[in-house]
Amino acid sequence: MTRANPDQFFQFDPELEKNLRKSRRRLELRCSTEGAPSSSEPTIESLPLESPPVINISSDPSLELEIQEDRMEERTIRELVSPDAAITQNMCIQYPDGECKLKSRLIHFLPKFHGLAGEYPYHHLKEFHVVCSSMRPTTMTKEHIKLKAFPFSLQDAAKNWLYCLPPGSINTWETLKRLFLEKFFPASRVATIRKDIYGIRQQERENLHKYWERFKKLCASCPHHQINKHLLIQYFYEGLSIMDRQMIDAASGWALMDKTPTHERQLIENMASNHQQFTTRSNSITLFKGTHGVEASYVADHKKIEGKLDHLAVEMANKPVPVGIARTRPRFDGESPH
């Protein structure tokens, strides 16, 4: 303030005063280590009062770090080790604006995913979508409901994974779903399922319906297997047993590969459904793999019985007859003794 302009006042700035005290301490420390400053070297007291030094903290990162360290030094040990409640409240999911209250009935019906190796993430997402779609208020979008309800569907290792994500890293449902699949459905698991589809084979005592259902379940466990429909039908056809392959060939007029994938799939679906609805009377037929084709188990049992009878007849023929006992032929009903 000057006499010419008595209305000019400077506003009190606490940050400026703090920086001034800090600069004075640094100057005193340097004077104590290097000696007293020369007359040509300016001091803090020699600076004019009407023009205080302006220090830009944002342009000097080192000075900002020193100020933060000074603030930490001013805090007590109890304040430093005490937990910060603001940190625990920062979730990885950043919810959109607006209040969203979930009903307890919706949380009760949510599927649970534990993060185990045998669980299917795609199946969990499908069940989660069905439950969330059945209860959607008009004031909220379905993406908002899924963001709010998805943490309640995770347990154990899956929930620990969600809590370890950086705060505010998720703000849309698509981002959450992508991170979930990348964690619990990695590329190595996709490669394993692709190999299983390539080498699928019909097992012993497995009928056409069970084999077809197992093949569809394997393909549904990895929707992004990137195998076209023609190759899928070809891999299924190559894994069939000889009898079922001949049945499908006969039903398709011996030209299965000349049909479209939609017609091929419909043909196999109808045959598998008929096989499930109408079973054979004899359920003891067993399929054997090999060059001999198909053999019925009852034929094998019949051959075993014939072999035992032949062996018994040979033993009876070679058995010696005691003296005084004549070898007689067995008589039938109604036959005379002579």
C-alpha cells in the first residue's frame, strides 16, 4: 500500500506464506552449511514488501513433492497408520448418475460364479442376463442394473478379482463383461475347446442323441471358437460310429455333404430326436470300434453258450463207462423200451 493509493490491499494467501517460510528455512540451512551470505547475495529480508515473490508450484514438481513431504511430517504416527475410509469406498465400477436400488428378490435369484476351473463364464453370463431381464424398472436401463447387480453374483476368487481392479476403471457393462471373460476364459482355454471339437468321437454305448447333445454343449461352451458351420458338421460326422454314419447317409440319400449346413443340422437333429423318443426293444446291443463293424452282444453270449455245450459233450463222450453197465440211448416220452 502506498500513500498515493491507500485503497490497494493485498489479500492474505496461506499458501504464499507457507512457501515464504519454506524458502526462508532453505536459505537458513544453506547459510549454516556454506557460511554467511555475502552482501551481494540477496536475502529474504532484502526483498521489497510491495512485491512479494510469486512461486508457481505446478511448474516445479520437485517443490510440490517437498511440500507434500512437509505435510506428511506434520502428521502424527497415529494419523499415518490409521486406515483411510475414502480408499475403501473407491470401487472399480463407476456407476452412472442416478439412484439405483436393487430388490432383494433379484439378488436372491442371481446365479453364483466362484471362479473355479470347471465353471463356464458364458453360461454364467446367460443366466445373469435372464434374471436381470425379468426385473427391469422403467427408470433405469438394463446396463445400469447389470453393473449394479454383477458384483452380487461373484463369490470367492471371482469377487477377490473384482475388488483388486483399479478404482474407476469400469464405467460400462461391455467393459465389465470383457474384463470378466479375459480373466476366466483366457485364450488357452479357447484353444483347448477348439482341439476338443476337432477330435470329438462317439464313445462306446453312446447313442446318437447323447453324442449330438454332447457336441452341441461343447460348441456352446465357447461361442467364439471361429469354426464355420460346414466344418462343425464335418467334425461331428467323422466322429460317428459306423452304424450311425450309415443311418445318416441313408437318410440324406447318400449325399449329406451336398446339402447346406442348415439342412444337415436339421437332419441330424430330427434323427437324434427320433432316437431319443423311440428306443429299441433290446437294449443290450453294444457297439464295438474296429474293422469288424458292429456286433450284437447277444450273439456273443449265444456263441459262448454253444462253446460250453460242445465242451461238455466232448467230456461226456470221452468219459469211461463202468463194467456191467450198458451204454443206453435216452428214451423220450411215448417211446417203447425195445
